[in-house]
Amino acid sequence: MEHLSYSLAIQDLITFSCDGEDVAALLHNFFAPGSSRYQQLAYELQREFKQGGSPQVTSIGFDRVNYNAQTFTGSFRIVLDINFTFGCEDITTEKKGQTSEWTFEIDMDANTINLFSSPFAVERSTADEF
């Protein structure tokens, strides 16, 4: 299971401290394509999908966003498109609509959001390469 932690701006904390209706929009903006956060999330997703070849995430979207403003916890599903490259065969395969489940918690005292990937994500050992 992967764990990412980010500092939140005051305006983001206000969104999370209210009813949380804008949490989906906040996630889309927080992980804007081309941003360092987007790149880090793409890297973690590539690690999760490593068993399918050498992966490269080509797009990331968020859906099924749930948030509990009382406990400051929630979950979301990432829907991603990913290309797998198989170097020895010189083949690239595109997989659209792959999914990854994540949970998150907001630490209001530390002004951070902590994200956790699915505990069911398959981790691959380097021993699998031989």
C-alpha cells in the first residue's frame, strides 16, 4: 500500500471543513496534469500496475468521491489510461479505463492530506523479473 502526504492551503482546508461538496473538484485541481503532484501520483499508479509491463500513465481522472466532513476521511476511485511497453517484443499496449481505489484523511492540525492506495494492490518483486 502506497502512502502520499501533501500540505494543504488554507482555502483547501476550508473546503474540507465544510460539507465537502467540492472535494471532487478539489482533487481534480490538486492533481492538475503536468503538476508535480500529478507526476508523483502517476508514478505511484505505475508502481501499482507494474505487473502489466513497463507502464506509463497517460491520463488520470477521479470518480466515486466520498467524504465525511465529521471524521475528515474519504475515498475515491482513480480512472486512468495507461500504456504498457514490452521492450523485448517491441510492443506497446494501451489500456483505457483502468481503476485504482484510494482512501484519504485530512489532518486539520498539521494542514495535510494523507492518501492511501488500495491495500489489495499487487506489489511486484524484482525477483519476478528473472
